[in-house]
Amino acid sequence: MITLQQNKIGSIHANKNNCVQQTREEKMMSKAELARTAGVTVQTIDRIEKGCDSRMDTKRKILLALGYKLSDRQKLFFEAN
């Protein structure tokens, strides 16, 4: 079963706990570029985009690499209900 959720900015995503991929693509960044800017591996970006859990430090790095403030975390990463 696929669940759909609406995030804080109105986008709908399927069965994921974040919108990192959508945001990265809107900024026309490759996974490699985001990984390099955030200081993580491409594999980490891939896992996060697939909805896998990640450490808080990793989320922080990705937020900053995409140009968000830490207070904007709910725009990229959604809390479980």
C-alpha cells in the first residue's frame, strides 16, 4: 500500500519521509554535487531519497547544503505521526 502525504509546502510525496530528491532536482543539483556540498557520500544521499532513516547530523548537513536554515527542517524532513 502506498501512502500519500502532503508536506508543509504543499507537495505530495509517496511513501517517503522527506522531499530531498524533489528539492535537489528543483535546484538542478546532481546527487554527487549535493553529497560533495553536504560532506556525505552519494550512497547516503541515495538512501535518504529512498526514505531511509538518517542521523540528525546528516539531516543538518543536507539542509544547509540545499540552502535551508535549520529551522526549516520540516520543509524537507517530515515527522512520523
